[in-house]
Amino acid sequence: MSNGASEHPFFFEARDIYKEYRNHSSLQVLAGVNLRLAAGEMVAVVGASGTGKTTLLHILGALDKPSQGQLFYRGENVFEKTDDQLALFRNKVVGFVFQFHHLLPEFNALENVLLPGLISGQKRSELAGYAEYLLERVGVLNRSTHKVGELSGGEQQRVALARALIMKPEVLLADEPTGNLDPKTGRTVFELIRELSETLSLATVMVTHNLDLAHRMTRCLTLRDGGLHETRAESKDS
């Protein structure tokens, strides 16, 4: 297969993704999801609880495998990679931001941001400058030496955003990143994600229940009946 990036701007593509869970009975969550992403665009995914939005994000980030379907990154099928290659893909290509920040409380803000790079084998001295730059961009550089418990909820989510970006990913996956914040702080975090997506040319997929935020993104898609459906086209500046 030729490299799709040379033919069209979509470098990341999910094709006919199905996900079925089997226990005593089968539950089909995703039934033929298709999604193509271009650099710099922001895609909102909305829908009722239990429709599979988080499951979809986990598959896009290779944290879970589909029952059927393919995920292409620059023309290569991600799920044909070895376990080591998948780990590298998750570490370098994709950044994750969750509703609950999942920061490690025993470390300070800067150390939490550095962790993905250190895990990948990079030296702290190689990472520190960019980590401090990211903390400055998200407005918490002055809190870099504070432990997680000393940070507000909004500050913790900003640190989590910086951590998601430390490996300079091409895709940012955000699962209700403002859902655990008060409305004002949530809007601030959203604007940070939008600004960074634009300036860093990130393709961003954000699951959210906040329709106001969703309609301020490049595309808004509804997940229902196992598939994604275009709901509204909005410009980024609307």
C-alpha cells in the first residue's frame, strides 16, 4: 500500500472499526467506525454515555485492539506491528489526556511531564528544556517543583496536557479533559488544547459532553448505533 500522506492530507485513518465484548452474551460497541485525521484539525466526538467513545479513543491510541478493522498511520497498519513497535507508537505518535489526570503523586509537576521521555530512554538533560517550555505554555511553570497534591484541579490537568505533549506527538487523544473541572477552568484548558493543536499541528480527537466546546472544533461527530456521524461543521474561530 502506498503512503497515504503523499496522496491526501489524512495521515491517520481508522477503517471499519468494530469492537465486540463477549462474556455470557455479546455486546457490540463499535460497528464500522471510519475516521480520517489531518494535521492541525480538531475533531469532537459526542454521544450518549455507554456508546463507546472511550473505547474508540483507546483503539485509536492502540491501547486496545478492535475485533475487526484497521488503523493506518502514514500508510502502515498499526495493528500489524509487534508489541514493541506498538509501544513505540503509543510513546511517540500519540499523546493522551484523560478526564482524571493520572499524574503520579510522589513526583512534582516537572517530573511528571518528563516521565514519558525518561521511560523511552532519553536523558533528563535532553528533555528538561522542552518540558519547561511546555509548562510555561500551559501556564504552570511557576508550579513545576510542586507535588501533585499541591496543585489545583485545573493546574493538574494543565500538567497532564504538558506530559501528553513531551514526546512531540502527531495525534492528541483527549477523553473528557474538561469534564472534571469547573466551567471557567474547563474553558481555559480547552483553549489551551486548541491553541497547542494549531501551533504544533496536532491532529486532536476530543471526547466531550460539552456541546458548546464541541461545536468550536473543526468537526463534530456523534457516535451512535456503533458508527460516527457528522453533526455539524464549524470553523475553528467560531
